Amino acid sequence: MGLVRDVQREGKLLSISTRLQSVAIGLNKIIDGQQIETSETENFEWAGNLFGQMDLDSEHYRRREHPELCVIATELRPKLYEAILKFKIPFDAKFSEGLYETLKSYGRKVQLKTDRLRQACQIFQSMGNDILTGIQCSYKMGQI
């Protein structure tokens, strides 16, 4: 039973990592003036809802709009703040709300300037990569 649970967890983590990477790719497209694809809009919606649950100071977090993402947000919150510190990204309410609105509008209403979009892209790439690194480390340690 433990192995099945580990495989299921690994599958969920890979899915989350893939979605985070898709958001980073979509943000890069917006930076380059391109439209995001239909498949990416679903990931933007998901990431906006997730991000609203990850930022503890956000109004979206306090309203508990998407409690189904609570567990994922709790697991990813340290990775979010690690990325913010690693890349020295100024993180304030304006950035948080701008990113949330950009994601929720599927990039149609970009609320961040290009340099801030690049920083958001770094955050999502970093979180996705950290998940994959964690899976690889688990394999090497024989935990999965």
C-alpha cells in the first residue's frame, strides 16, 4: 500500500511541476508579446487560484476562495518564499495582486511591468524545478 501511495504522490507532484512550468512558459510568451495557448489558460487559472492561497497577506487567502488548493498551497508556500529570497524579488501587495490578476485574466489584463513579469516567471520556474529536484532526491535516497 505504501508504494502505491508514493507513486500517487509522485504523480501529483509531477503534475504540479508541469503546471508550474507551463505558467512560466506562458508568462515568457506574454513578455514576448505572444498569446498564450488554450491549454495554458487552464494552468493560468489554476495558478492564479493557487497563488491566491499561497500569499498569506492576500485578500484571496483570507477569503478562502479555493480551499481545495489549501494543501498544495501549504506545501508550495516555502518554495514560493525561497524563490523570492533567492532571486531577491521585492514582494509586496502590488506585485502579489498584479500577478494574481494577470494569471486570472489568462494574461489578457497584464497587471505587471515586463521586469516584474520576468520575476514572476522565475518564481514559477523555481517552484517547478524544486519539486523535480525533490523527486530526484527521493529516488536517490530510496524513498520512492
